[in-house]
Amino acid sequence: MASPTRTDERPPVHPVDELLPLPRLIVLGLQHLFIMYAGAIAVPLIVGPAVGLDESDIAILVSADLLVCGVASIIQSAGIGRILGVRLPVVAGATFTVLNPMIIIANSYGGRDGLPYVYGAMIIAGIFGLIIAKPFSMVIRYFPPLVTGTVIAMIGLSLIGANIGLIAGDKTSTFTPEIPELNAAGQPFLDADGAVAMTTNPDAGQVSHIVLAAVVVLMIVVFARFLRGFLGQTSVLIAIVLGTIIAIPMGLVDFSSVGSSGWFGIAPPFHFGPPKFAAAAIISMCIVMLVTYVESTADMLAVGELTGRDLRPNDLARGLAVDGLSAFLAGFMNSFPDTAYAENVGLVSMTNVRSRWVVTVCGVGLVILGLVPKVGAIVAALPGPVVGGAATVMFAMVTAVGIQTLHKVTFGGPNNHNLLIIAVSFSIGLIPTIQPKFYQHFSSDFQVIFGSSITSTVIVVFVLNLVFNHWLPNFPRRTGAVEEAVQAGAVTGGAPPDEGATAPAARESEDGVARHRA
């Protein structure tokens, strides 16, 4: 009897589903955690003082935020059946889109006493998000690379400023270059015109802090360039650890709060009071949910492309539903709605580690931070310049991913209006980043929408894409000097088409538009 020659071979595992060895999973998961930590805690640290909370209340916001982020990250990466989770290496974190609406709503109803209205609106917005997740996923055709690339690039650009306070800010991570000059009695000096005299803030922009952040950036670049394999993939984590060691003799590392922190603690639901409901607050939070969905859609599509896994509408719907669930849970747990974190998208692009189980480990770590204050205190003690230096690279990587996505957009021929769409979207979107008070005399509802760089960019690029590429695709347009220059290759670098190639080129461009929209 002849011996069998066939061997049973398992089908190859997709890199997204690959289960790495446990030590490697833990280290890579911690790297994701350290990268997103600064952004996650930034939201409660900004909202808390703005609505008049004391340190104990802010600590509750931070713990609740980390807990909900961890739960959402675990669900996104591991998934729950066919109900929830995109099953990609997507880290969930508190969305910055919620900042202005939360502050405006809370202060409209008395600051701290107004938070029940915020969380009541958040519960309704979470239910709204769960209901529309599936319908929203069906309009994926309206999110071509033109829209997603512009949004992702703007997310990165708007986040880059957030690291400035960490690197060169004061003890509250706020960069204030000048402060009032005080006399011996603690009263401000007045100049000859009666204005308060200002002096340079000694706590902001310290050279040693900036140099430390620069060293962290340099280490990330050097390690990524010369280290190979696992060490190269953990270059950001290694730079953070070494940067923290360097910061110890500089007096920037203080673990005194670790001893006084408890081993277990969780804020009770509705810490600020039972939820209250107001129509204006609910509408604002539902708008936040829609914008969060656009942001998460762009990030999840980017991760799908980076990992080589095409997203179907059902996959996207399950991922968006997690965002809605996070808002619903946040209303009960004194937290914030979550979105797919763009800085971790940049980390996936940089390290090429595509396993979703790495993010599951990151989510478990976030849950531990949310439930064990002592562990959270250790992470919170990481020096601001070190975390800010690493964040500088990751935020910029987000913009680079957006530019990479925009590379797929057709700009020549009948699609030269795409250049205009991007230009207008960036110009309007950057206004709140450059001058946050630009819309201060507009209504509060207008400020909620256009006071955020991400929100305003999403609206402008989405509408312009509809107008130019969907609603009026065959609308006759005159060719101006700029369009003629683009077609001639002045911007794109292409050679000007000859007359004999005009018709084929036009047909090719039209085919490209069809593929682009698909």
C-alpha cells in the first residue's frame, strides 16, 4: 500500500488575524497605548477646567474615559459576532469633535451643573448612532480617496498643535507665552496706558524641554532606520522609555502620586447627577455623532487599505456601531464618545504590524488603567516633553497617510476641480486651528459645527465632492488659466497631450472617474 503523499495544510492566516507570540503582543500593544494615551486624556483635561471641575472630578473623567476607550478598542479589534466591531487594528479614543459642544452645552446650563444635560444628550446621540450605523455605511461610495484623504490629512494637521502644550507648556500642559507681571503684593502692574503689563512666562517654552522632545524624535528616526525586525517595530516605545530615563535627572519624572493612588476604583454611573434632556443639546450631540462617523470612516478605510483587507459596508457598519455604543456608555459612565484614533493609524503605517490582536492587548491595558488608579498614575507620570515628542511624529504620520490616500485622486483633465476642492477644504478647515476665536461672534450652534477643524473640513469636502463629482458631473465648465496650466502639466508634471490623443485621454479620464467613484 502506497503511503499518502498529500499533507493537510491550513489556509494561510491573513496578517490582520495573525496571533503573535504573547511577549511580542504585549510590547506592541503597550506601544499603541502610549501613542494614544496623550490624546485620550487630553479631552477630559481640556473639558474639566473649562466647565469648572476640580481635580477629583477631572480624575474621574480621565479614569472613565480610559475605561470606555479600552472597552471600545477591544470590541473594535476582537469583534462581537456579526453585531459589533470592524475587526481591524483600530484603537478607539475620545473624539476631539466633542470638545466645543460639551463645553458650550455645560456652560449654558451652569458649568458643572450642566453636565447632566451633556450626558443626557450623549445617551440619545449614542442610540441615534446605533440606529444609523447601517444606513451610514451604505453611502461609502460618497467617501472616495478625495474625501477620506482630505479628512485624514486635516486630522493630522489639527492634532499637531496638541503636542505643543505637552512639549513646551506649563504644569497644566498649556502653552501661554506671556503672563501678567505682578508686584510684591501679587497685583498686576499697569503700564502708562492702563493696560496690564505682560512678561515672558518662565514655565512655557523651556529650552531643555524642547531639546528633550527633539531627542525623542531623533531616536525614533534613528531606531526606525537602523533597527530591524521587532526592535524596529517598537522604535517609538523604545524612544519613550529612553526619553523617560533621560528626564529623571532633569526632574521631570515624579512618581509620588503612585503611592497615594488606590489599587481599584471606578466612578459610579451618573456621577454628576441623573441625565437631563434638552433639544438643543441633543441636536448638537447628534451632529457630533455624524462627524465622528465621517472621521472613523476615513480612518477605518485607511487601516483597511494599510492592512490589505477591503472593507464591506457591513464591516464598516459594525465599526461605526461601536462608536455609537461608546457614546451610549459614556452617557452613563461620565466619559466621552470614541472614534478611530488617527495617530494609531499612523503607527500601523510606520511599523507595518497589522495584527488586530495587538490592539486587543492595548484595549485590555486601557481597561486596567481605567480600573486601577495606581497603574494609571504611573503612565500619567510620563514626562510631557517625552510623550509630546513621540506624538509629534505620530500626528504628522497621520497627515502623511492622508497625503498617501490623496495620491490616488485624479487631478488632470475633467477632474482638475479636485485640486480646488482640496484647496478650499484645507483653507476653511485650518481656520479654527490657526485662530480658535475666529467665529466668536457667530451663534453657538455655528461655533459647534465650524469651530472644529475636522468638522468644518468634513462638511466642506463632502459637499464639494457631491457638487462637482456626483450631482452635476456633466455640468459644462469653462476652462480657465489655472485649469489649462494643470492640463498642460504645469502642476502635475505630465506632458501636454497632442490633438490626436485628446479623445483617448478624455475617455481614460472618464474611466478613471468611474473607478474612483466606485
